[in-house]
Amino acid sequence: KLSINAFDYNCHLDLIKLLRQEGELVRLRRARQKMSELFPLTEEIWLDWLKDEIKMASESSEREKVYELFERAVKDYICPEIWLEYAQYSIGGIGQEGGIEKVRSIFERALTAVGLHVTKGTALWEAYREFENAILETAQPAPGSVPSPEQQQMLCSQLEKIHTLFRRQLGIPLLDMEASYAEYEEWSEDPIPETTIKNYKKALQQLEKCKPYEEALLGAETPKLAEYQAYIDFEMKAGDPARIQLIYERALAENCLVPDLWARYNQYLDRQLKVKELVLSAHDRAVRNCPWTVGLWIRYLLAMERHRVDHDIISEIFEKALNAGFIQATDYVEIWQAYLDYLRRRVDFTQDSSKELEELRSAFARAVEYLKQEVEERFSESGDPSCTIMQNWARVEARLCNNMQKARELWDNIMTKGNAKYANMWLEYYNLERAHGDTQHCRKALHRAVQCTSDYPEHVCEVLLTLERIEGTLEDWDAAVQKTENRLARVNEQRAKAAEKEAALAKQEEEKAEQRKQARAEKKASKKAKKNRIGDKRKADDDDEGEWGQEEEEQPSKRHKGDGDGVLLDEDMEIETGLFGRSGPEKPDRPANQKEKASTSRKDIPKVLHDSSKDNVTVFVSNLSYNMEDPEGKLKELFEGCGEVAEIRPVFSNKGTFRGYCYVEFKEEKSALQALGLDRKVVEGRPMFVSPCVDKNKNPDFKVFRYSTTLEKHKLFISGLPFSCTKEELEDVCKAHGNVKDIRLVTNRAGKPKGLAYVEYENEAQASQAVLKMDGLTVKEHVIKVAISNPPLRKLPDKPEAGRASQFAVPRQVYGARGKGRTQLSMMPRALQRQSNPVAKAENGMVQNSPATSSEAPEEPKKMSNADFAKMLLKK
């Protein structure tokens, strides 16, 4: 796996774990080395590595290698445990030449790095004192002997070292500093100096101020960003650079993949401390932790230039940035611009030619080619549609190199890349010619602009006339006037045609709407007449009622398909079914009292009216099961937890069946807002939709859809999941790559999974890492695809062509509230779905005679037959 993707972080960890279990020490060392070259290692990985190397180090040469390893470890993160391990390991080399001074040097560096750590700094201070006490014990003279002056001086010096350590520690706010003060009182034979007591009390006061922030960190859950930021803001007010640096380092040790935190830390170091080694080290660690963030690379390049780093090193870092794997095409444009700015600042433009100038030109050419080849191939866009890099190159050539010929070539190239239609691009070129070129080229540029500009042609025409008014001859003025008049005449003509076309389309839409309205009215009248005919026929054949009459009587105007799945067949479809000779299953007669009861119940159901003035305290609930018994009671039980419910108004059909939606009105507005949180809650096996109650006639732009439809860098879109995958199982897979804030499994309206999910991480860094590590992963024998969430724009339905369907299709609502067809039935005529017979036989054995049936109806406009419809459709 690593040979395919060397940046697979988890794969490195798995390999190291396996090699450590097998005891493959040589291969284990090599694996750790490769991982450390690509990533900063965590405290746990470093401690395991160091302990393994310490076990194998016996000779002095091997001890030096361990020292080198410790030096690398303390540079990745500021970790008290690693510094303590480093100091204790160095004590083992005390017998070598200069061993004691080396141990003291490491302890002092450790105290500088983490000695101010409120919760963990005490351990380092105590370890340092124990080491000095051990030195004191070895310096004591033998019992009964009189120490020499040299021994006495050495004892006094060692005692003073321990006194100094106590006093330094007591001046720093650390946990359990009262115990350290008591220990000092017991150890010291002399009274504690007033200065030390004063510093100790001051540190105690400071500790009391820090305790709330430390307690907040102890009680918070990872990643603790808000708690760390509050702590940083507190330390910023105090203004102690060492303490500010330490709290930043503590925050980054737990949030190493948060680019914004690195950016704020580096900005503080750049503007306040300005220590070269410290600044460059922080920038280097930032880009190693978050290599996909272009802003960190740009700040790193600026910091190196600010601190006079060698040009070769800066160029090497820039090449690493190009290979970092940015997630947007524009990121590559930004890093190239930053590097080109740096190269431009190196050039001495007082010389006609220099090595630096040639390098700058070569870099400009390479940047243009890189964006054209590498970036466009990967992202299908250059990221620089306005050609800003080529514009900057042209400005450098014109203003700094006095090379207008090259600048004109570059601008000609810019215009051929689709920019010639924009007035602002021509005016940018014109201004460059105006400042560094000549009038003839200015005139030529404006003439081309008048000819090509399509967004603001009036503006470039005005600029051309202004130029000729100031500098042109009469012939130039006449030519400019004629050219602008011709151009504006064509523009006005095109605009007039566009306006006419738009007006014609609008009129056509109005006519279609009127036709649809008229067709609906005719169809309604036709259905009413047909019902009357059926009623007359029943009366005439009352003594000899056949199965056909019974079937017509029992045929419902609307019926439910499936078990409460929310799909309705409307009246139009039922009539159509009858005409094509397919009837529903035979139904037994209901008792007369049941019919009367159903009829009475239908009449008693009041029509649900909604008061729009109560929209703010009302929610609209939909996608409920049609088979829900007592929807009012069920929903009241669900929504009472949000606040006092004033009224629940379920919506029923004319037959008295529940239609799957209702209005829930609350007493208070805050209850309605809280009820929106129940959206997508599963009720009787279906996700319930809860949305605000808004009059869309008054608010046409209102969107009920609550999820973002734009790019979200902190959120992933996962496809290819098995339908059996649960939210908990997916969370177990995703949480290994960062802190998962939310997971949403996508379902259909019936609540069935679609194999898709959205996973929201704490920040974009974690999401980016998760994409690299999870894309192509196998979950329950399904290979999933993972990408940053960037939903495509929702396509609106195309407008029907004029006169295409109005002649043969009954107008109806094509798209419902969520963009689906209302009935979701195939619009293929039934005659095309099955074999057509001259005489269609019904399921009950009776022959249906369509002509006879149609002859009884009043005369209507001639409609297309099934055969005509099929021919027309197949021809299309």
C-alpha cells in the first residue's frame, strides 16, 4: 500500500505496529525513519521509538545516535514527557567527559521549552533538583574528615545551585507549588529570602488566574479548540511571549491538523518574537502537518525571505509546495504568484540583463505552462481564467524592463484565451499602453476593444472617442465615430431581437398556461358528464345490473398504491386505465349502512384552512404514512416535547383517508423553531419531514432544504455504501481520521437507505486527510468512493416545446414539491407497454367495446388515438 501511496498515515502506523510485534528491528527502524521524513511524529510514536533504540544502545557511538534521535523528537512538538526522557537518558552518560555539563545543558533547554507548563512543568523542575542533589551527595567529604578549601568551595557552589533552582521554580505558577514551597522550607537551613517569598505569592496569584483555563482543558473533550483559544487570549493580555508560545504549542500538540491554528501561531511569531530559528521551525512544522493548505506555504516562503535564507533552500521549499497536493486549482495560482513575487524582488532592474532577471522570466514561462498542463489536466480548469500571472509578467516587462514588445505579445495571448469579450481586460491593456507604449498602439487596442467587447461596449466606445478628442486628427475622429456608431447600432439591434424573443417566449408561456387551464376545465366537464351517463345507465339497468356496472360504481377516483408509501394515482390515470380496457380487481359490495357511514364521514370532515398570520408558530409536517391511525394523537405525543401544542390539523381526502401531511400549531414561536429539529425523525418506518410554514407566493425564493448545496471543505460525500450500513458502523470507520461532528445517511421518501452519506468533520484538515485515507476503502465487500462535499447545481426542468404535448396530453402538474413526478408512473402509453389486440379482453372475461362506450359520450374535440400517439413517439 505504501508503494502506491506513501502519504497513507494509518498504513505507516500499521506497518510499524506489525514490525514491532515481530521484532524486526532493522526494518522497524527503516519504517520509522521513512514516516518521520514525511510526517511529524506524535509523542507516543517518538517515545516507543526512543525506548527501543535506548535498549539497543550500548556503545558510545550508539549513544550519540540516540542523542540525535532525541534532538529530532523535541523539534516535532513541545512535549514535556520527551524532554524528561531526554534529560534522564543523558544522566546515564555522566561518566563521560563533560557529562555533567551536558546533562545540565539539556535540563536548562527543557526548562526553557516546557518549564512554564502549568500542569506538567513541576516534574522537570523536581528531576533537575534531584540530579543536583545527587551531585551534592557525591561532593560531601567522608564522615569525620575536614573538607579542603576546594571541597568547601565546591559544596557551597552546589548548594547555591539547588537554592537557585528552588527560587526559580517558586517564581513560576505551577500546580502543587505549595508543596514545593514547603519542601524548600524543610530543605533550607536559612530563612527563605523576602524576594523569593514575594515572587512566590505573585506566582500563586497568577496560578489562581490560570486555574479556570486549566480546569476547562481538563474537562473538555478533544479537540478543545475553544478552550485553548480562550487560554491564548488570556495569555495575550498578559503579554509574556514565553507563556504565549507555550500555550500555542500545547494547543498544536493536540490539534496539529488545524491550519488556522498554525496560521495564527506563525503570525504571532513573525510579528512579535521574530527569532529566526524559532520562526522557521514553526513554519516548517506547519507545512509538514497541513501540506494541503496553500496559505501556510506562502507564509513559509515569506518568512524565509524575511530572514535571508539562501535562495536554493527557498526554491527547494517551493518545489515541495508544488508536490503537496492542493485541493483547488486556484491554490496553485496563489503559490506561483507568491514565488514569482519573491523572484521579482531579487532582480536589480537597473541592469539590462542579469541572472536573476533570466530566472524570473523562466519562472513566469514555467508557471504559465504548469497551469496549462498539470493543473488543467487534474482539475479541468486552470484556476487563472483572467490570466493574472501573464498580466503581472506583462507589467514587469513593460514597467521594469521597458520591453513593450514582449508585453504586447503576452496581452495578445491573454486575449486569445477567451478574455477579448470583457471590457475591463481591454481597458487594463489600454492603460498599460497609455503608460508605457505609444498612441498608435493605444488606438489600435481600443479599435479592437470596440469590435470584440460584448459586456460593456458603450464604455470602450466612450474611451476611444475621448482618446481621439484629445490626441487624434480629424480623420482619426471620423473613423472612431463611424466605428462606434456601427458597433452600437449592431448592439442595439441584437438587444432588441433578444427582447422580442424574450417577450415572445413570455407570451407563449401565457398562452400555454391558458390552454392548460382551458383543458383542465374541459376535462373536468367531461368527467362530470361521464359520471352522469354512468348514473343514467344504472337507473336504466336497475333490474339487471351486470359486473361492468358494479365495476364502474366501485372504481375510486383516487387509490393508494402500496402500503402507505405515499404514491398516489390521480383521477386522470384511473379514467385512462378504464379507456385502455384494464380494470381493477373485483371488489365485493359493502353493506348499505357502511356506505352511508362512509358518505356521512366524508361530509363531516371539515376542510383544513391555514391562517397565514400564524406561520411563525406553525410547522408543516409531511411524508407521513397514509395508514397512520389517529394522526392527531400520534403527532401531539411527538411534538409536545417541543412546547405547548395549540392545534394539530391533519389533512384528509374526500374519502376520509389521511393524506400524509398536517399542520402543527404551537402557542409560542420558540416551540415551532425547536420542532424543526425533528425533521427526518423516523415515524412508523418513514422519515417525517418538518419544515417552516411559509407562503411561497409571498416568499418565492424561500428554500425548505436545510442542507448546503455549495462546496463544504469540512464535509465528505460518500457513495457506494452497502444498504445495511448503519450510522454507528460508518462512524466507527470515519472517526479514525478525525473528530466526526455529524453523519447523515441519505434515504428515499420511504426511509430506505440509498447507499449515500454525508460526514461532517471538525475542520477541513481532517476532512482532507479522510478523503486520502478512505477513498477506495472496502466496507462490507462494497468499495466506497469518498470526496469533498460539492453538490452539483440542481437542474431545472426544460421548458416544453410549443405545441408539442398540448394536442394529445391532458395538462397536469409535472413536477411536485421535491422535483419528482406526482404519480411517478411511466408516461409511456399502455398500448406501447403491452401487445395491442384488436379486441381487448378484460380480466373478468367481458369484452370491452371502446367505440360503443365512446359513442355514448357527448361530442368532444377529436383526440389522437393510441396508434397515432405511438407513431409520433417512435418517430421522435
